[in-house]
Amino acid sequence: MKVFVTGGTGFIGTHTCHALLDAGHTIKLFVRNKEKAKRLFGSKIRSIAVGDIASASDVKKAIKGCDAAIHMAAMVSTSKDDAEKVYQTNLAAAENVLGQAVEAGCKKIIHVSSVTAIYDPKAKTLNHLSPPGVAKNAYGRSKVECEKYARSLQDQGAPLHITYPASVIGPDDPGLTEPHEGLIANLFGLGLDMPSGNQYVDVRDVAQAHLALLTKRLEPGRYPLGGHFVTWKALYATLERLTGRNLLMLPVPGFSMRLLGRTLDALKPILDSGTPISHEAMVYATNWVKLENTKTEKDLGVTFRPFEQSLIEAVQWLERENYITRDQAGLLSRHNTGD
């Protein structure tokens, strides 16, 4: 099967592409930076189209002749100056890629969404039946609108699936995604013992879910990829045990972290600190709503690998790439494991 892929040079994208290639599929990458794609994939992917996901003509030209499509690309920015561009770009991209895939007659289409698209702080759980979310910022609103558009295509009979990855971790991240930034902050030695927790899913399990959606005969559906829920206290305890380090845990009320996030959002143009703390991130961190994996495990046959395994490999990768020091990795350091 020839698969048209956007966002293939991102974290989920690279692992998904490798899973498809290993299964014998061919890929046509749609990218902004051809050199980056070549660095990541070498000669494994020979069909690379350069274009703008917000351009209907670019997408229409590139998708011609493809049997399936996976849309993973999105513009991410928390800057107020980019707010309107983020919203318009992401919605246009979804309409172009998903809409053009339908028009091109693709037999399988996958829209890789996010928890943001269905998140509601008042919900008890999130699952395949959850309605579109209630996000307020530009990126969140764009994901909600993309969700509504994708569902409208499903309602019209398009062979389209939607996935909702939680916080994705694991090895071999071409950049540095937010969950990995969070782990780096945790490994500085101070943990914030906040209410609630987070759900972590291994990037390789996400990739296998996407492969399953391309190969299995399923009615168009929606699939949460929640992995494992871990409280913040349990996360720090696990990091302590695995690294052999003592991490100081500071109890912090949820409202304080949300206020801090809002303050840092306002100061970002001045500080440019690169902190993973933002108001949106702290809303999720202090009031996480669990994703149910039942439908995903049943329909796709996905077994989520143990959280500790993903955490170990993520920390080891962070050290190899010099995002953290030998001392921060502790017992997991390659100097101790012999890797």
C-alpha cells in the first residue's frame, strides 16, 4: 500500500513511518524540509514531496496515486502572536489532507488527533464516545475544530479513523516533545507533587496502532491511545527507584500551578525560558481525565508495553542525546549499564 504521510518527521511520525516500512508499505512523505526527511530516513523513503499543508493545490498534487493517508502534521505555538495562524493553519491542513484523501479515493485514512480534541475537565473519563472538547486557546480550538471536521467526514461514510495519543514518550525523538521536556525537569531533582497525574503511552505502541488501522478491516472509528495512568507521586517514586537518586518532592496545590502557568504564559515574550509549564499544561497536569483503552485494545490488538520499560528507554535516550547528564540518569546511565 502506498501511504501519503504528513508530519512524518515528528516523533510519532518517524516511528509510524518505520513501522509501515517494516511491514512492507511504501510511503510518500509530504514535508516542508526535504533535507530533514533525508537525514531521518536516508534511502528508505524515496518519494518526498515538498509543500505547504495549508495549500489545497500542494496537497492535491502530492496525494495523487496514494492508496491511504495518515495526517499527523500540525502547527504548535503558544505565542499570542501566532494564535490566529495556528488556528487557521491547522484547520486548513485537516480540510486539505483529509478532504483531498477522500476525493482521491484513499481506502484508509487516519487523522492523528490529541487528547486536547476531546478533553473536558468535567468529564469522568474520555473514550471513543466522548464529544469534541472545550479548549479555549488557539491550538486547542484548532484541534477541536479539526476533530469536528474529521467526524463530519466519518458521518458521510469516509473510511477515516481518528486516534488520540496521550503523553507520548520513548526513544528516538527527532526533536524534544513536551513529555520529554517534563521528564528532564523531573530529573533536575525537584518533583512537584500535584493533584492528579498523567497518562503515558510509548511511541512504538502508537505506531503499531496506526499500522493496525491500515491493515485491519474495521468500520471507521475513534481510538484513544492512553497507555498507562500514573500519579505524580508514583512517577517520582519510580524515577527514584530506577535512577537510584533521591528526588525532593514539593507538595503544590493545583490552583497554584495553574496560576503559575498563566503567569509564565504572559511572560514568555520577555523570558523566552522554554519551560514546559503553561496554563494549559497545568490544567491537564492537575486535573487529568483518564482515557479508556478498551476499544483500542479490543479492535486493534494493541498491548501497551509496561510504563517502566518506556520510562527507562526514554531516560536512556535523553542521556545519549545529552539532554540530561550522567548524574541525572543515575543507575540508568549508559556508563552504568554498559550501553
